[in-house]
Amino acid sequence: MNVEHRIQKLLTATPEQLAKIDALLEGKSFGIERLDTRLLTLTAAAETMGLSRQTVFRMTRDGRLPVVEVRAGRLRVPAHALQNLVKKAAVLV
């Protein structure tokens, strides 16, 4: 889609479509949760959660927290997994 086609679509958009465009431009989601695709080191995940690196390592070893092996022996924790863990913990409280 070229620039002229985008501008034409914008000029002919309905109010509902414009509201969605405004929400996207403001960084808001409207019923769609965006998946955080970052991969964090165990240390960064521990800092984010306020835990020790050893605790995060145990959680990955026990299967409570998923990991991605980016290279042999190099583990990364998906950021969205931390968000899911926090949500589950909030439900339990």
C-alpha cells in the first residue's frame, strides 16, 4: 500500500475507524493485548520481579517459568511469561 492510498483511506475512514487509529497512535489497546516479545536474561528477569537470580533459575528448572535457549547454555525468559506469572499471582491474592 502506497502513501497516497493510505491517505485516501484515512480521509474516508468512519468515526469508529478513526477512534481505533487514534487509540493505536496513543499507544492504547482496545481489547487486544499486545504480546511482549522481549527475551530477558535470568538476571534481568530477577530484577524485574524483585527476586534473586537463583530463585528465577529454580523457577525455570522446575518448569514454573518457561525459558528459551538462544545458544548452548544461554537461557532467556520471555517477558510475556513474567507478565502471565504476575497475573496468575494477582488472581490468587
